Amino acid sequence: MSNTNKQMAYEALVNQRKNCTMCDPAQCELINPSQAQNGRFDTNEIGHWTEWQGSLDAKMMVVGQDWGDINTLVKQEGVSNVDNSSTNRALIQLLNIAGVDIDESTAKNKHADLFFTNAILCMKTEGGLAGKVRGSWFRNCVSSFLKPLIEEIVQPKVVVTLGEKATKSLLREYGYKGINFKEVVERESPIIVGRNTAVFPVFHCGSLGRRNRPFEQQKSDWLRIKAYLERADDV
């Protein structure tokens, strides 16, 4: 796909996200940021994390669970970067281990090799990062937005899924059900999906994820990603 066609396809997907009503609004647990405060803090990217890193030619896509709730969106004025997230600072360390040259002084800039997004793109109405999520939210967003991003638009060499829910929601879309999260994190080879994209599940690098898998072990997991990318670059 040419750069022009890729940009047009991406903008169409963003517009689809802005107008999406697939999840039942009667539940009052989720809101499209385009509908919150008249869209004041919405983004013209597929999601708010993409505002930070969103190269359509990225070789690595990082997929988190969700951005948070609407209160966090308003408080942070729709911005997510290294300044307001210890998780993002930990992620920078891990990206460097995987061979992506980025540090806190340059992390606010767009990196040609990175695209960040979430498995759920709408905002929870409450609960912050720890708020409950529904399986239908994952299914709707992954099938309608994440899968086209991976297969048709960005086409990254590697997709890194942060945490168990993001991992299972993506792999379920490709027919993998009943997976053991720890086992797929520790397997030597990635799971190949779509057009030869390698999925590397990892534990979340936030505080809870680091309690479940110490940071030193997480660094080893990301070293496997580095080795895979180096082999892919040699092909």
C-alpha cells in the first residue's frame, strides 16, 4: 500500500472509531471520547496512546489494554507521555532493550519504528486504570480496529501485547482460545498472525505487572523481541 493510500485508510478507520456505537451505551460504563464534552479531548488518531507514538510504517506495534477512564482523560487533557506515567517510563527502558533507540529526553518525539494503541479505544466512565472491562468491548474493538491496523495499514513486523487481557483479546481474534498467558510469554518463538506478523505477549510493565513478573525477567522477555527483529532485518 502506498503512503498516500495508507494515510487515507488510516483516516477512514479513525473516522469509523469516532462514530462507533457498537458497545451498548445503555450500560453507561463506556463512552466514545468523541462524545465526551463535545469531543474536546478526543484525538484525530485511532486512540489517545497513538498521539504519543503513531508511525504508520512502524516495525513494532505495542498494544495495551485500554487508556483509562474519562476522568483521567480530562485531568490529563488527552495527553499520554513519559511525563505523566511511570508505566510509560518503564516501557521506554524495555523498548531500548528490544533495540529501539529511545530515551526520556527524546521520548516525546515520534519514533519511526513505533505505533502504540489499545485493545479498547473508548473510555471507561469510572474506575481509572483499574476499572472493570467487558469481553464485548475487547471483541468489538479488536475486530473492527486493531485487526485492520495490523493487517492492512501498519503491517508491523512485531506486535507486543502488554498484559493478559490485551494478549488474549488479540489472539482470540485469530482463533487462539484457552491460552495460558505465562506459557505464551515464556515460549521461545512468537505466535504468527495475519500477514506474517509476530505476536510477542509480555507482562504489563506497570506496577501490578512488575509484581507478577519482576522487571529483570521482563527485560529478558524483551531481549527475545530484539533477537527476532534482528533476524527479521537480516532477511
